[in-house]
Amino acid sequence: MFKYGETQSEALKVLIFPFSLCDEAKTWFNELNEESITSWEQMRKAFINKLFPPSLFNRLLLEIRNFSQNICESLIDAWLRLKSMLRKCHRHSLTKGAIIQIFYHGLDEPTQAILDVTAGGIFLYKSLNQAFQFLDDKVLFEHDWPIKSKNKHHRKSVSFTDESDSNTDNSRFMEKLKAMDSQIISLNEELQDIGNKNNELREGNASKNHLNNDTPMCERHEANYI
């Protein structure tokens, strides 16, 4: 904004205000009677009453207070949607504490539990600034992660790490592999024993007569189970 001579800032606001309008607001301004508005305060009140009446304000504020997480909506998407609702509600006058309360109680129980765990404790026990910063950081991380993962996928350079850390990770990995090998070997031995016993039972049953109606139920069930 430039000030020429004795031009007052209020008058300058009125002069440049039409250049910020478009669509419905531009149509409204063009239909105003000439010289019906002579000050910035009149312009501000007329604009708000026309495009942001009290009924719209009350409706938007009620939607904010009744905020609830949508089905299959992530924590990040829910927070961004609430912030968008707050921006649309002109001068909602809600404090940070009220916003955090509305957001947390609007989440479903599984998402509340996830939020508490990732926050390192009950989320509502954090200070207001910490709570806002935590949610904003999660949004930044969510938006930044796909870019980083894509760059790592296409990166051809070799990354170097500390040799001691690498050796420790390798030793842990080898220990896990050895444990898995021993488990596989024991499972194979158990399967072999089961197969041998099954063959013995088949050979023994082949030499016996077929079961008839006089065979006790316990023996019949045992034979069927085998």
C-alpha cells in the first residue's frame, strides 16, 4: 500500500477493496448504489452482513462444536478438516483449549488411543501449545514422508553408516536367522515322527478287521480321528 500526499489509510482501503473481490462478492459490490458507502467501517459491516450473516456464523459454529471424525478418516485428515472449518467461521472466538477439546472428543476411541500413544501419554494432559505443535508436526511429517520415500526409492548413491552400528545390526540379524533355522529343524523332526507313526498305524489297521457296529464308540472315534 502506498500513501500519496494527505490520503488517509481508511480511504485507501476503500479504494483498493474492490480489486480483492470476485464472483458473488464482485456482483454484490457492483450493485451497490453510488456513494452509499463512504468509510471503511461501513464497507466492512456491509460486506460481512451480506456474505457472512449471523445465521451463517451460527451454523458454522454449531458444526465446529459438533465436530466428529468421519468413517475411515485418518487423524491427520480430521485435524485438517477441523482447521478448515475454523478458517471458514469468521471470528469464531474459540480458544485453543476449546479447539483441542472439540477435536479430541470428536475422534473415535481407536484414534484417541493412537493419539495418546504417539503423544507419549494422555494427549489432553499436554499444554495447549504442545498439543497444537504436535498435531501440526504430524501433518508436516505426513505430507513430507511420501516425498522422502520417493526420493529414497530413486536414489542411486550409497549411504554410509557407523560401522559399529552396522555390525551390531548384522549380528542381531544372524542370531534371528539361526533361531529360525533351529525352529525349522525341530518342526521337520516333529513332522517326520508324525509321518512314521501314521505309517505304523496304517499297517496295524490293515491287518485288523474293519470296524462294525459292535465296535465301542471310543475306539471308533479314535480310529476316525487317526
